[in-house]
Amino acid sequence: MSCANCSQTVSSALESLDGVTEASANFATDEATVEYDPETVSLSAVYDAIRDAGYEPVSDTRTIGISGMSCANCAQTNREALESVPGVVAADVNYATDEAQVEYNPNDTSLDALYDAIADAGYEPIREAEGDEPDAREVARTEEIERQRNLVLFGAVLSAPLLAMLVEHFFFPELLPDAVFGVGLGWVMFALATPVQVVLGREFYENAYTAVVRNRTANMDVLIALGSSTAYVYSVVALLGLLPNAGLYFDTAALILVFITLGNYLEARSKGQASSALRELLEMEADTATRVREDGSEEEISVDDIEVGDRLKVRPGEKVPTDGVVVDGESAVDESMVTGESVPVSKEPGDEVIGSTINENGVLDIEATKVGSETAIQQIVERVKEAQSRQPEIQNVADRVSSVFVPVVILNALFWATVWYAAPGALADLVQSLPVWGLVGGGPGAVGVFEFAVVVFASAVLIACPCALGLATPAATMVGTTIGAKHGVLFKGGDVLERVEDVDTVVFDKTGTLTTGEMSLTDVVALDRTAADGGAVAQGDTGADAESSEEFVLRMAASAERGSEHPLADAIVQGARDRGVELTDPVDFENAPGRGVRATVDGREVLVGNRGFLDENGVDTDPGRRELERLESEGKTAMLVAVSGDLVGLVADADTVKDTAKRAVSELRERGTDVWMLTGDNERTARAVAEDVGIDPANVRAGVLPDEKASAVEDIQQSGNAMMVGDGVNDAPALAAASVGTAIGSGTDVAIEAADVTLMRDDPLDVVRAVRISEGTLAKIRQNLFWALGYNTAMIPLASIGLLQPVLAAGAMALSSVSVLSNSLLFRTYTPDHDYRLLGWLRP
């Protein structure tokens, strides 16, 4: 806020919200006090109102690791617990990464309060020291994998004999003994299954109790606890003789827990593999740096000790320790780990370098410009983490299904158990005659109706755990955003990934996006030489005389332009130097902004500028009209050159088209995407560039002022979803107005902040790569959801009519989660230089 009017604007914006009773913004303290009804309006809406008014409310964002989540319902419970903490603006909890992204007001709450909210919800927050987040979460993930592995081994050792007995019971019942070392077989099974129930089952029972009693919800642990405990308790009752002729299901109770725990172990490993790319990126950071002292001596320091302004020496083969600018030396730098660019980039004094990239051959002295969390590689990691915490809209559908899924599954299991228990005699006889009951025990006719109902209940609750449904979207989103980061394409969120796929129009800014944004001298045209220069040389003449004439025109124009700071002047001067033309310093320099310059060079008056400027100064410009029109029709900026009142020639600058611009436009149009171009340049130049890159002239808008670009984008996307691609400050409003704003990474911070997608390279082809990554990720999500929903659709009816033994149901449920994660991990090998081809019914 810069004045009292700003504070009034903020107050009015806040008071316009339904549920806000009173709001007062204080310009002197940079604070606002808001009284509001949390049942009507959220703190997130309050913050959004301030942002919409054009100001930035102060908040901290923190990533917190969470242990103990078993399904999407757990993530939902943690999100609600965090958002109930006073001062929390918004919270996103990702089951696939076991992390929460929390935005909060540091004046109203603390990190400890967030930890406590997670703990109170029945889960374990990973408490971290500032700056140790990745290490702490990685340690916790490794410990969790080891813990699940040890539980699996413990359960497997005790369950192996039970599994052997089960196989003998199915296939070799005559070999199954009645006792082992004088102990009844039932009691042996009880002795083996009970430790499994206590050790492996404890976590599920505790979590189920927390979910139902404390959080008043139902999650996957509730289903597992119901299924396993039903089999175990029923078997204990039967063993004690309270149910005559009842079968024993100790093997089922134990194997259920072993299979589920095995699934959890494989799931934890898969999660670790999916997030390994980010860890590998962070591991690429240098550990030490060579700092050059003021006296020229060198010292080796930790990267953590680098400060902005430090001068650092980077030798061949070493990693650039932090972001900086080259102050001395020349070399090629491999930036592939950050930008995805495979070809080393040449660096010389004045060029920027990125931390963690590798110096190839020469020695570079750099000045540190960004350190710590401000470096590009750290910003990439944070951007990807943010993207993984923001899920596509399609995930909201899965979450809504998951939130009601468990209660519906329990009711379904109770319903069918009751139906089979209360079945009339004929139906009961039919059930007991089914050959499939050989999978449950005893063969046809050996299972009573009550026992059948119990086993149906256990199978029905076990088969329908929503783990796979909860993993379907976040697992694919995690892999997709990581692929993007590896190839220099950063998505702001999973929701952005989803919107990119729906884009049907791409609008390119011209300068700096389709073109390099740097003017260069392209043409020098000599007309009739002035009498003072001796004689006349026509444009078409050849030989030393013609070359001398062009050199004369360029020497006069470049010498005069040395006094100007305009980019067009810089291009002329640099072009003359590149051609070896010797220049002199001008005197009596005068600048006519937007028109041209006047100066005295070697005692002669030189004019360089547009036609109107020379006409005003009495120069006959007709001899140069044809060449002027030709150069402008080619999209170049042409300037007339007059010496001592006579027109001697023309010089022309052009913003060259990027090498990949034409291919990018072509591939977008092959996809069926409409391609437009916006520019502030004149119509002739704009159409020349459009023709060069393959954009339909009808899709060109020239002469668009910066404040008109947003309106132009809104007009273009009235009939669809548009992606705006730009790189400058004047593109920021247009980026925000588009369905998807995309900023070239070399552009300004303002443009990048306003964008939904950031391209780390100056390559228009990365727009195509962004679209392909989006399409591939959404296709993976659809595959995962298909298998997850298809699995439940097929298996729940089978379990409800008694065609699945509980052990098989537990194994199938565990397999479903692992299959969804494995399918997502297969996507890690995809490179966006090629279309992601799928079966027709899964293609976007």
C-alpha cells in the first residue's frame, strides 16, 4: 500500500464479502483487521479479496510431511484438520507424496500448531528444523519403507505355515493332520495368527478407531479392520466351540493383514521412486565453492556460506555453485539438468549462469546474484512441489467418490450378509451347492448359511478399499510435473496440467517469443554516392567500388548512431564493428525520439531516420522509396541515411525469428490448435514474421498496445480456451487473462509470476512439449481411474454374491493400488519430443 487511498481500497474490497462484518486497513502499519463469520466466508476468501484488489497479503507457505496416511480419505481428514487451525489460509494434502502444503498467517498461528493439528487428527507430522525439510522427509520415507518391510517379513514367517495348511486343505485334504506335536490344529493356527493380529493389525485397528471415534469418518483402515477382525473373531468363537460345525479362518485373518501390509510396502517404495527425480535434482547442487578474496587469494567454502556479491571461481568440470553473472572468462556450460537443453551454452562476461550446471572447458569468474532458496534449482523444486499439491479438477470427483465410498461399502456388505443369512431354504441350498465354495473351505455343502454370510461380509469390505482411486490422480500428476521439470517446463499446479490439455488456441507474443527479441543489422544499401564522396555508384554495381560505397553508408550511419542508446542504434553500431568498419565519434549529436538522429561525422552532417524525419530536414527521399518499401515488406525496420543533405543509402535492422518457431507453429496446427500472434509492431512487419513462421495472416493482430493485449486475448478466447505465450512486463496482464498463461523463462519475473506455465528455455517448441506432457499425464490419470473404478465395479458384485474368498479379496485390493502406481511410474520414461500415443478410447 502506498497511500491512504490504498488502505481504503483494501477495506472496501474486504467489506464487500458476504460474512465480513467490519474491515479496517491501516496504511501506517500495513495491516488490516477483519471481523468475519467463518461459517459464511473463509480466510482464504479474505486473502483472495485482497489479491483481487491488487495487493499482496502476507503469508507463509510450508510443506509438511505426514506419516500414517492410508488412503485419500486420510488426506481429506488432514486437510480439514489443518484448515480448522485459526490463521490457516489454505491447505492441500497429497496422499501420493505424503505431504501437506499449507499457507498460513504467521501472526495468527505457528508451525507447531500445524503439527499439533495433524497429530490430533491421528497422524504423525514430520517435525523439521528450518532448512532441513527434504532431508527430514526423506529420512521419514526411508524409515517407513523399512518399517513396512520388517512387518511384511514378520507376518510372512508366521503366515507361511498357515498358507501351507490352506493349500493342503484345498488340494490335499487327506494330508492335513489333526494335531501338531499333540496340539490341536486349530490351536496351532490360533498361535500363529494371533501375533500377526497384534503386530500387523495394531496399526489398522488404531487408525480405524481414530477415524471413526475422533474424526467421525471412515477410511481404508476401517475396512481392513472390519474384514480381518471378522475372520479372526469368528474363528476364535468357533475354536471355543460356541458355533458348532463352524469353520476356522485364522489363515484368512492373518493373510489379509500380510497382503495389505505387502501392498503398503510396495506402495511406499513406488512413492519414493516417483519423487526420486526431485531428490536427484537437489543432489546435483554443488557442496563447496571457491571464493576469491579481495586480495586475489582463494578459499574453499560451503555453498551454504555463499553471499550475494561474492566472487567465485569455477574451473573446468566443476559445478557452478550458485546463480550468478560471469565477470571474467569464457566457457561452455552444460545446463541440461536444469533447462533440459542438451547442447552446452556458451558463456562470456555479462552472461547469467545457473547454479548446479556444469562448466565444460574454460575458467569462469562469476559474481553470486542469488543464493539458497532463491536459486533457480530450488525455485524449480518448489514450483514442482506446489504443482503436485494442486490437483486437477478430475481429482475432486475421485475425492467426492472416496468420501462416501467406505460407508456405502460397509452398508453393501451388511446388506448382502443379511440377505444370505436370511435366505429362504431353497436359496440357501443353492448357495451351499456352489462348487466355488471349494475356495472357502470344505467343499460343497460344508459351509452353513451363517458362515457364508460372515465370509461374504469380510470379502465385501476388503475388496472395495478406495486406495487405488485415491492414488490414481496424484500419482500421475506427480510424475507428469516431474517430467516437465526435467525438460524445462514448469507447471504451477495439477489443475494447470488439466487446463493445458483443453487449450484449442495458442496466442504468441512476437518479440522475444517467436523472435529473439534482439535487433541485428541485416541490410546495407548504397544509393548514388554524394558528390563529396566522388562520383556515383548504383546499387547493383559490384566489385571494390560497390563494397566501398556500402562501407561508406554504414560508417556514416554507425558513427552517427554511437551517440544513441536505442536498440536499433546499438544493432547498427554492433553490425559495423562485426564487419570491421572503423567508426569515429560524432559531434553535435541530436536525438529525435521515434524519428531519427542528427550528428556531425568527419565534418559532415549525417541524418539517420525515417522518411518523415529526412523530409523535414530537406532531404529528397524519393530515390530510396523502392528499397524502403522492399525492406519493410520483409519485416525489417529500415532507416534512411543522408550525408551533407543528400540521400546516400539505407540500413535495416530486424528481430530474427527463432530457429524452432516455424516447427512449433506447424506442430500446434497439426494438433488442430488455432495459432495467433499479437504484437505492438506495425502491420507490415507483423505479417512478414507471421508468414515466415506459418501463422495465418488473418490470425495476426498488429499495433496492439500493452494495455490492450489482455482485451485482445479475451476476445480471441471467447469461443474456446486460449494459451497466451509471452515474456515481458507488458505481457503479464494478457498472461493472467488467458485460460493458461505461459512465460518464456528468460522473460521478466513479473511475466513468470503471472504465468501458469514457465518455460525455462527461449524455445517456442517447449509450448508443444507442455501440451504433450499435459495430454500424456491426463491420459495416465484416465487409465488409472478406469482401472481403479473398473476393479471395484467388477469385484464388489463378485464378493457380494460370495464368489471371492476373503484372502483373495485382500490380495486383489493390495494389487490394485500397486498396479495404479506402477502404471504411473511407467510414464517416467516418456519424453515430450514425441506424441504420447494411446489406445483410441484413452486418447485425449
